[in-house]
Amino acid sequence: MDHIGIDVHKRESQIYILAESGEVIERRIRTEPERFAAVLGTRPRARILIEASTDSEWVARCLDALGHEVIVADPNFAPMYATRTRKVKIDRRDTRALAEACLLGAYHPAHRLSDPQRHVRGRLGVRDALVRTRTRYISLIRALLRQHGYRVPSGSAGSVSDRLGRMQAPNLQSCHLACHKAIAHRRARPKSN
């Protein structure tokens, strides 16, 4: 069985193949499904080791679909790079170290999420970003109004727009309208399942 190390990057990835015959093949390709298929699609089933990263999951799924055994490894597991010189980090050295770690079994697999888990995690990430943005808007609006001597009554984030609407601030009408529109536009009310 061939053992392959891939250093995945946003635009280009480095591939190091230790063929069962002893042959060594090194390639640098664009990080695209079509390029992985062109380079690795016709090769016999291989064991491939890649580091966990932002792009590692889709790359692993792409390689899985090509029929290879893919291991996403924890990049903080020091023994995985035992054969690499630590002085200078170079993609070619990294991929060689990954391929050798793959051959020796010197890696610690990272947890891979299932499709439903990834979907839930994505939704939670979006919800978190929306809530944080709403909170920043509310804090900014409160600070702007306090500079003019006004205080927004306390209450839930969901009712801040209503509380702003009830405030009597005749000389701050334009600020009030801008604040009200910002809150109404960015209101994050996630659906509960």
C-alpha cells in the first residue's frame, strides 16, 4: 500500500507519495477537488495523512470518495514530525514527515465530524456571530445615547427596539431612527428546533 502525506493549504497543496515499490513522487497542485482527482484518482488505494485544518475536512471527503483511506491528524502531536528538522518549516519537508508518520503509524487521529454535526456546528457559529453583532450594536447605541444624557431602560435584547421607540429624545430623532433601524435590521432571533 502507498503512504501519502499531503500538506493542505488554501491555494496549493504539497503531496509526497511513498509508493509500495519504494518510488518517491512529489507534486504541488492547486487545492481543488479536480486536481486531487487528476493526481490521486487513478492510483491504487493508499493511506493518506493530512493535518487537521480549515480545509482538511472537505479534502478528506474528496480523497475518501476517490477510494483512499484518509486520516486527519492532530497537528500538535509532536512525534508525527520526529523525522523533520524543526529549524525551517518547508512544505516539502512537512509532506515527507507526514508520509513517513503515515507509514510508521506515528500520528494521533483528529476527531472528524459527521455531516449532521457539521451542519449543527455551522448553524451555531452563524447564530453566535449574529448574537455578538446584535450585542455590539446595542452597546454602541447605549453609549451614543449616554453621551447625550439619555439612558435606555434595561430589558431583553429582543425588546431593545421597542424600548428605544418609547424614549422621548426630541433632539436625537435622527440618531434614534438610525439606532432603531440598525437593531430592527440585525435582530437575531434564532429558531428553536
